[in-house]
Amino acid sequence: MFSLSQEGMSSAEIAGKLGLTKESVYVLSSRVRSKFASEVKKLINNLEF
């Protein structure tokens, strides 16, 4: 789903392609962004001594 979004597909297009509701796409996208941000913060903290 994340790669489809990066390719420029709209939430409605992604929902149709994956058989999800548009609302589910929004929720899942939000979770992915949140997890990604959390992992980036962990990496940055590990690089700082």
C-alpha cells in the first residue's frame, strides 16, 4: 500500500485495487507513517552518542 501511495495513486484508487474502504486506507497509511517516524527517531538516537 505504501508503494502505491508513493507512485501517486489516490486513497480511493488504492482502496479499489486492494479491496479496502477508503477509510481503511487512511488508517493504515497513518499507522505506517507513525511507525516509520518512530523507527527513524530510534535510528537517529542510536547514532547520537
